[in-house]
Amino acid sequence: MQSQTGFAPVNGAQLYYEVAGAGQPLILLHAGVANSRMWDDQFAVFAKQYHIIRYDLRGFGRSAMPAGQFSHHDDVAGLLDFLQVDQAIVLGISFGGKVALDFALAYPQRMLALVLGAPSVGGTQPSERILQFWEEEETAVKQGDLDTAIELNLRLWVDGPSRQPDEVNADVRQKVSQMQREIFQMTIPEDVEELRLEPAANGRLTEITAPTLVLVGNLDLPEKVEQAAWLAEQIPSAQHAVIPGVAHMLNMEKPALFNQRVLDFLSDLSTE
């Protein structure tokens, strides 16, 4: 497979990206415990039918976090501008799903379709479980105990609440562990300010007009499973599907099934 990589100057940052394939543009937005490598099992497969784009959000992977103000959804627009892409299918998982939702609301004219995997939603209140996780993670990081902080992330976002670590694919755990360690080791300037979408997405979901698929793993946090169903009810004409046997990193645990669900959805759109 022929692919092109580079660094795009976007809104004061240098965003690492990779593109391949021909057809409708499809951009992949990674989770907050990962970088663009989480799409290794999707990139070549989707490139057979689409002009596929993956990149490291600023502060992740090979995209450094510069000082100053920014917004992730404006970065998506800036990267598409750099790549001379007017409209795209947008696929985001977890935090990447939040960015995808914000982009869909800020730039509705640039959306061809939207695929969301267990997304976070701007403006919603985190559960007590997630608040406790954040507190424990912050404590471990401040103490310099990255191993504990990483394991907290793996237990919540990879294993899920109903499985023990030895019940989960060891390669998936190891890959997420490596990506999360890189995130913790990333240098973040003190004067960085992320500008949030205003008004927030949670009260504006009915504005989304792009065809939408919402996916979630049945072993994910119960609040994430419930939120995915709620999202599909709020977004007009959205479809909803549950992938069995996976938790939050659904595309990494069962890539073949995930890929088929996404490709079937997009194929149906092209025949309508």
C-alpha cells in the first residue's frame, strides 16, 4: 500500500498525518489514551475504498503541543484545508468521537457522514466512576508513578468493568500502554488553552444532519453504553449498533467486525 506521511502546519501546530487510498475522504480521530497508531487495523483496509486520513491530535504521538489557544475541531478543519479536502466522512472513538461531534456542529457543510465509537460528548457531566479515575490518575502522575497511572487507564478503558486483565488481548493492552506512556511523557507548555465549542454539543445534537452511526462495545462502562443509545436517539436518523465481546477500544479488540460494521454503513449510504 502506498501511503504519504508528513507534518501539516495547522493553527500554530505541526500535526503528523498519514494518507493513503482514493475515493471519498475518510478521516480517523483517535481516542484520548492513544494516537493514530490505534488505527493500524483500519488504515489499510479502509484505504482500499476511501482516501483515508489519520493523524496525531496535538499533544499526542508525533504532534507536539505548542503554547497558545487552540481547538481540536478547528485543527480537523485546518488539516483538511492543508490536504485540500472539502468534505469528509469523520470517524472518531472516545475523545476522538467528541472532537468529531464538535467538528460536525462547527462545520456541518464539510460532513459527508459521521461514525462515532463510544464517544465522549461535550457538555455532559462525567460519572462518579470517571471522576474517581481522574483523581487517582492525577495522584499517580504527580507522584511520578506512571506505571500505576497507565494501569488505571488500561483497567478502565481497555479491560472494562467486567473483565480481568488476563481476559483481554495482551497485544491490545501493550499497545495502549505504550501510547498512553507517550502521552504522559509529552511536554505540555503552561500557557496552553483549549477553546471549547460553545454552545456545547450535548444540547445541540438535533442539529447534526449528516448520516450517523453510533457504535459501542457491550463490555464498555455501563454509562458509555447508555450514552451511545441516548446519542442515537438524539441525532436525527442515526443508527445504533452494539459490538459484542469488546469494551471501549472496540476497533482494536475486534477489528474485522468493527471494520465490517463501518464499511456496511458507508456502503448503504452510497446506494441510497
